[in-house]
Amino acid sequence: MARFLIEVPHEPELVACARAIEILLKTGSHFLTHADFGCTDGEHKAWIMAELDGKEEARGILPPSMRSRAKIVKLNYFTLEEIDAILRHHQVSVQQPNQWHARREGGSEIHEASQ
């Protein structure tokens, strides 16, 4: 099983917020009744975390009226060892022309293109 973030937007009007919340709560689904909302901070979306077998199953837990607008993101995490291996694998040994570099001068960072 994979972990998914399900983002469901709704209109910014107070009644639309209340209807979206009501729809999710009335499903009785554990996933949907534990949704987080951003309405009070001006972000009119619900977010649901769920461990499921795939994106289509994640979309399928939503009420039909919300499925088409939902954004489904499969989540993952990385260990420091995995990131170190990725960076070692992709490290460029020869400096490429016209790459931007940062150098410190007098306490401030200066960005310049290499020649």
C-alpha cells in the first residue's frame, strides 16, 4: 500500500465550505470524516491522508461530486543515505559553462555565471 494526499478544492463562499464539510462528514468514512480544512485561513480545500493501493482507489473514496476536482498525490519519503546516493550519482565532475555559482564576498552572497 502507498500513502496518498488527497486535495479537494471547493468554492470560497461560507455556504460552499459548510456543504463540502457536510458532504464529507455524512459519508461516515473514517478517511473523509478526518479531513483537514484550510477554510479559516483562506485556503478553501480539504486534505485527506490515506494508505491505499493506488490513485484510482484514492479517488474512489471520495463522493462522486468531488472526484473530478480532486488532486491525488502519491507521497514518499527519503532517507539521508538515499539522497546522498542520488547526489553522488548525478554529481557533475567537470564544471559546465554558463552555470550559476554563488560566492561569498564581504559577508553577502553574489551570484555569477562561470565563463
